[in-house]
Amino acid sequence: MFSIRTRAPGSYARTGTLKLAHGEVRTPAFVPLATKAVVKTLEVREAEALGFDMVLGNTFHLFLTPGHELIRTFGGLHEFQRWDKPIITDSGGFQVFSMGHGTVADEIKGRAAQFVGERSGAILGIEEEGVTFRSYLDGSTRFMGPETSMEVQASLRSDIALVFDECTPFHADREYTARSTERTHRWLDRCIAWHAEHGPEGQNLYGIVQGGVEEDLRRASAQEVVAREYLGGIAIGGTLGETKDQMFTVVEWTIEELPEGKPRHLLGIGEVDDLVRGVELGIDTFDCAMPTRIGRHGMAVVPDPEKRWRVDLAKARWKESDEPILDGCPCPSCEPGYSRAYIHYLLKAKEQTAQRVLTIHNLYYLQRLMAELRDAIDEGRLPAAAAAVRAGAAPWELAGAR
Amino acid sequence: MFSIRTRAPGSYARTGTLKLAHGEVRTPAFVPLATKAVVKTLEVREAEALGFDMVLGNTFHLFLTPGHELIRTFGGLHEFQRWDKPIITDSGGFQVFSMGHGTVADEIKGRAAQFVGERSGAILGIEEEGVTFRSYLDGSTRFMGPETSMEVQASLRSDIALVFDECTPFHADREYTARSTERTHRWLDRCIAWHAEHGPEGQNLYGIVQGGVEEDLRRASAQEVVAREYLGGIAIGGTLGETKDQMFTVVEWTIEELPEGKPRHLLGIGEVDDLVRGVELGIDTFDCAMPTRIGRHGMAVVPDPEKRWRVDLAKARWKESDEPILDGCPCPSCEPGYSRAYIHYLLKAKEQTAQRVLTIHNLYYLQRLMAELRDAIDEGRLPAAAAAVRAGAAPWELAGAR
């Protein structure tokens, strides 16, 4: 299901192709979120025109609404959201545990390291069988365990399903992380058992490596996942550290344990510099809310390493600016030549169009970045391309970086 | 600037072409609202792909934000919103007076006939010079009179500007309406005087016929407007009555007074049956918030005369429906085959995409309706086409109605 085309010398980076039930994914690739059966502000099908081969749906959210039973009656998520290219579905573990662990999402991005306790008490119990929680929609008591997650993903008929895991927070101590990781491995086996018997034809199952920031736990978790030959690929999840350096140290420990032949997905990571570093470490696919989320908050991705590759067009300094969103960008949002003043005005007037325009720009930027990195790997010039990105080159300028 | 191609026998209906500074408008035509320099949920340029030749911007809203001075520095509204086809701008009179007259918008649609008094006290004074009001944005005191409106529209550089008028509410008595209409005529002359001296090259000025629902006042107002040869076209505004029959009686009185050679715009009217009747009465262009507004409220335009040509997809009855938005509709929103269940789900999940999808469908429907009515007039089969619409035919079925 995965074939490697080019290996970059002196790096873990590679290009390849994922052959899935609904088509091929060129790797390394960024996978936009269609969490709730829609790429926020777009139609899912628009992701294809932007150059994407796959989108990511979310088991937890779709389980709560509209419900996997309804989606199954439509033949699956592809039919429901009208997208006939590959879909990967997250298992719901991250979302279920986020409700209880508070700032887990922030922690994974390295933004918070303080224990904030349980939030809203949405988790009613974490047990061997699974997790009981209160629905954020209607307050009803719901349960999700490995088999539930697999069943939901079977109903969604995604091309790639992920196993149900516990995403341990950064504030968890070594002992909690160790126990949690062991339970995640038991859940892994239950997911495989369910999937082997009931999984829909053509659906690949990915395992998830956990283990927090402890080297031995990470390596052990990777080895456990690698040992399950049933798995079609391997995802790296959980707390990756407080800093970007720590994050990629954790990724590298994991990569060192993985076989070359299976595809690797890095969960929830998608900043421009992180994508470059992830590619260098041999990650094949990435997903992240960043491009769509910051677009809805008025921010555009731009080649500015000093400003985390983003500019906030909601700021008053753009009120009269005739500067384009990003000079030279060939994306569908930049092509008409909107001024920053116009986008700023639309944001202030709370017109949805601004969020959509920025979402399209941001997604295009990441897609183009990945396409250019693929070309750079295939043409033996990844180091120059990576250095150019870090120095502030736009994706479409990378072909010239040698 | 206006040429008539075909006159429908036994009716006032005609097809023609408005030749404007930024291109041609095929008439009769529906003009989508780009009130605040954006077609809500779309980019303005998308109106072209939907088949529209012109959009309508609003003087009042753009005066308050981002301000006509800013738009002027960009070269006008075309440059600011990146739309190089014709623009008509409403004068702001309707919006200024809506703040004081309360339910004027509802009344114009015949939905309310009761005096509700001043709302929110936003109008601070209506005087011969103009209107002083409080900005809904920041509470600041602002003034708009005929010259202000003309100056704003000159800055916007619209292809068609409308004169500043008072839109009298239905609850106004005959005497108020008479006095108001006379003032509107004095404002008309001030608009013409300003425009003749300062109006941008290529901008056409339309007069507005007022006079409430009193036949003599309407006819007199029409005659006053007709007498101003400077005007490039004539709009019909104000309270048109409590019922659709009364509305079109008022329109017909007006039409009887108008010369054939000048284009006529009917302000704020755009229901499917009203468009057909307006075309039969010789209206050349229409604008209305209906298709975009009901789209944002979850409604799709459908060929159902019993249900005011709309279906509410937010209703629970569509929760599991595999029915398409509208079977057989060739619009960009129906083409992917979304189920009503999917759109219902997106609406409930408050995903903007649903509003956008419905807005596109609704606009396409009205555009296609007008295109088919034009063909019907040109081919001498308007009566059959109009009867088919009233019997529940979709626009794309009209070519077969003979």
C-alpha cells in the first residue's frame, strides 16, 4: 500500500505514494482537516482543486453528530461529504482525553506546561474498557472504547483508520504515562482484533506510538506498534514536549525504531518549520488545524520565520494597506489581488468571506510547500530547499534553491 | 446607454441591454446584493461565474465603514472589491430612513402595516438639508443628504448611482407621504445638480419614484422624475402596499407614466413570482436580499408556489433525507449531489459552508430564471413561461413551456 520512490541522502526524508482504496496520496503530504465532515469555510471537494489528495475526518465528533449510523446509511463518509478521494480518520482518542486532560492540545504544541486539572468534568471515567464521558452537544452520557472507535470508523469507511489510544498530557508523570502507554497497547490489540474481523474491505489500520517524552517509553511503544504486522502504517501521537527541539527529539527516537517500509503519520503538527523538519525526519503525512484555524482568526500564512510564518490581517495596521495578502502567491485567494485593507475590512465587518479567502490561501501555501519539498527530495536538493524555507523563501521560490 | 431588443406583445415586458462603463447588463436581470462590498458568504467575483452581469453596493453602509474616502484611494469600489463588471449603488436613503421608520423593510414586502414608532432613536433629525443619525457602528453622529450621497457614490465610482430619497413607510398618512414626496423631488434636483458638476465620467444617475400607495402621488412622482432628462434611468422605490396585488398595482401606475426608452429598476423586490410579474410589467432590473438572506437562514429556493418558492433545510424533517437540495438543478451547489441530510447537519453544526452552498444555489436559481425569461420574451413565449413558473416549473424547464 506504500511505495517509496526516492530516499534523500543523509536524511530520513523520502518521497512515495500511498495507494489507498479511493486513490493515491503523494507523500510527504499535508492532510487538511475535515473534522466534522467539512473543511471549515470550504466544501470538502475544494481541497482537490487546492492540490490535496486526502482529508482527515474525526471519529469523536462524527460519533456525536450526525452519528456514524446515519453516515453509514449514506454508504460512508465519502458519500456523505461528497469526496471521492482518500480519507484518514482520527480515532477520537485525542478528543475524548482532551476533555479530561484540559490543555492537552496546547501542551502538544508546547504552549503550556502547567497542570490545570479536569475541565468541565466531561470525562466521567477512564477504565480498561474505555472512556465514559458527557457529550458536549446535549450532556448525554456516552462511551467510547477501542471497539467503538473501530466500529465508528468502519461505518465511516475511511481509507485509513487510526487505533484508539490515550493521548497523555505533558503534565502526566512518568508512572501515569507508563501505565497509560501500556493500556494503549492493550487497546491496540483490541482494535486490531475488531478490525481483523469486522473492518471494511480496503481500510488500512494505523497504530499510534505514545510514551510521552520519556525516551525508553517512546522507544518501547514504537517497538510494540512495529511488532503488529497487521498495521498498514504508524502514527506518532501524544505529548511531544515543551519545545520544538524536544518535540523533534521525541519524533527522532520514534523514527529510529520504525521500519522503512511503512508510512508514518505525525498527528496534529503543521507549522511551516515543523513540516520541513518532519519531512527531514521521514514523516510521510501530517495533519493540523493550523491553516484553517488561523485563517478563521484573520491570519495568513506568509514566509516570515520571525513571525511564526503568519500575519494577522485583523490588526489595525492593515486598515489602509494596498499590499496584497502575499505578493507573488499564485493561490486562488491571492490571484484576484485583494488588498490587505479589503481583507481587514471584511474581518472587521464579520463577513465570512474573509475567513474563507484566508483558509484557501493558508491551505494552498502548505500544499504547495509539500509539493515543492517532494520535488526537492526527488531532485536531490532537499537541504537547499529546507534551508531556503527556514531563511524565508516562499514555497514557489524553492525550485530555484540549490 | 439602454437599447431594447424585443418587446413582448400584449405586455410591458421587454429584453434589452444596458451599456455601462464596466460592461453590458442583459435585461431583464436580477442584481445580487454586494451591500458591504461583498456578496455575503461569496467573493464578489463569484457572481460572474453564476451568470450575473452586475451587483449592487450600498452607499449608507460603505459610508460608515470602511468609508468612501478609503475606497476612493483604491480607485473606487470595483478596485476595492475586485469586480470589474457593472455596479449599481443604492443611495442610502432607504437605510437611513429604515432606522427611523422602524419596519419600513417589512412593510415594503407587505408583511406589516402597523405603526411601530421610531426604533432605537437612530435618526436624530430629518430636515430639508438631509438626515442626521447615529451610526450603528460606534454611536457617532453622522449626516447624510443628497450631496453626501452623491459624493459617496462618486467616490465609489459605481456605473449607476441612485438619487437620495426618503422611503416613506406604509403607516405614513397621505399628508406625510405628499410632503415627503415633494421633498424627495427637491432632493432629486440637488442630486442632479451635484452630479452634473462633480459626477464621475461614465456614471449614470437614476431617479427614484416615490409617492406611497396613493395613485395621484405615485403618478405625479413618476412625472416629476420623467421630466428630468438628465437621468439615465428610473427606479421605483418606497412602500408598494400591503399585498402583492397592491404592490403591482402601484408598479403599474408608475410604469404607465414612464417613457419606454429609459431602463427601470424595481428596488428591493426579488421573490420568484414577483420577478415574473415585474418582468411582465416592464421592469428591467431588480435587486433583493432574499436569495442571500434566506440562504444564510438555511433555506433553498425551489419551484414550489405553495411554499413561497422555498424549503427550510434546518427543519428536523430533513435530518435523514437523501433527497438532493433540488433534483435536476444544474447549479454548482447541486452538482456534487449533497443530500438534504448533509446540508441539515452542517446547518445544525453551524458550519458556514452550508450558508455558502445555499446562497450559491439561490442566486443561481434567480439568475437562471431571468435568463430563461429573457429567452422566452425574445422567442415570443413569455405567457407560457410565466404560467409555467406560477405552476411550479423550475427555470431550466421553461424552454419547453410553449
